[in-house]
Amino acid sequence: MANISAADVAKLRRLTGAGMLDCKKALEEAEGDFEKAQEIIRKRGQAIANKRADREASEGVVLAKVAADGKKGMMIALNCETDFVAKNADFISLGYSILDLALSSNPADLEALKDLQLEGMKVSEKVTEKSGITGEKFELSFFARIEAEAVQPYIHPGNKLATLVGFNKAGIDVQVYKDVAMQVAAMNPVALDKDVVPEKILAQELEIGREQARREGKPEDMVEKIAQGKLNKFFKESTLLNQEFVKDNKMTIRQYLQSINKELTATGFIRYTLNV
């Protein structure tokens, strides 16, 4: 049997992130061959991950970041089973390494991101490997991107909620961008403006308004008008540009942006949350 030193074990631990005992056993099995030992750990990780496949990974982190030029932002959600692991520095670091790879490689969607190479293996394989090391199910469950003249990220403390907002003008005070990104986090709009609310949601809101009017005993010839009025209230509460600005409810987000620059507006947003 190869002579396995503490330094060898520590080196393998740095390479794989596996526990000291697992590294020692892998090196002994591989007779001191580091490549074989890493493969043994990966296979064990896959076996453990397979056993956990039916478990629910409802905890994790949502991370967002913008490219150096400020014109492209990306967001991912990396899930695990417990909040303890979600707060672990290595888990968060894995999330950021995937996010940085996405920013540099520009994948089209989640599946394309999973197929990218990270540290010599596919992202999906790296997630599985890390899953096996911790003994918890890991899952890369969400990926989204946004491009604009300026993109602003916001990650709420705790890493359970993140937003990205695109704007039509660069070079504005970054606090303005941050204000809107935090507005999206706090007020959860369903759409940017009333003219882009999905038809299905419009129909639902109108039907809710009609039913409420009827329950209140309003005359049938007034029902449609009342429902339309309730829809207009919905637009004010649920579309970003028409929402009251959280920091100053005397103006809407549209008015706030125009007070900074008459042509400034938001062009799109992404909001994703875990357990919030």
C-alpha cells in the first residue's frame, strides 16, 4: 500500500473539497495516484447524488451579476436541501463560479449553461460532484439573462431573492438604477408596463373585478365599468413603471426616472426568489 501523507490528503482535499477521511480512503484505494483518487471521489459523489435524487432541494441561493461593460446581466438559482448548506461559503462560491462562467460564455438557456465546461467537466457534472461531497441534493434550477444599455443587479440579504433591471440609458447615477432594482424586489411587479401584461392575467383580473362587483350587488350595466376600474388599479399596483415609488409615493417609477432624465426608462426586468 502506498504511503499516504497528511500533506497528500490535504492536497486532495483542496482539489476536490471532499472530507479528510474521504480523501485518505480515496488515495489509499488509488495507491497514491491523485487522478485516480479524484475519479473515485467523483464516482462516490455521483452515487450519493443518485440516492438523493428524489429529495426536495428547496433551499439555496439566487445570484445575479452584470458584465464588466454593464450591458449584460445574468441570474442563476442553485438549490440544496438545507439552509445550513445554502449559507456555506463553498456552496455560494460554486454559485458564483457558475454565474461567472455564464457571463463569459453567454449560454442561450439553462440547458446550454449546464453543458458548459467548468474545471474540466460539465457544469451539471460539477454540481453533482459537489452534491456528493456534502451528501445533499444540489440542483441548478434557474438561469435568466437580460441585455440593455445599462443593467443593474440586486441581491437581497440572505441570497434568496435577486433582481436584474435593464435601462435605456447608461451613465446615470448608479443609485437610480439600484432604487428601481430594489423596487422590483420589494413590490414584485408582474410586468414592465400595462401594455405588456399577459392576456391571460388581464382576463383573470377583469373576471375577478366582475365577480367582486356582482357580489357587492352592483347593477349589471355597471359591472364592466367597475371591472375596468379595478383593472386600472391593478396596473398601478402591479406594473413596474406605474407603481408608486417606494421611496416617494408621490410619484410613480416612470415619473421618478423622468425626473432624473426625461428620456430615461426601464426596458425590462427579471425577479426570482426562493422561499420568500
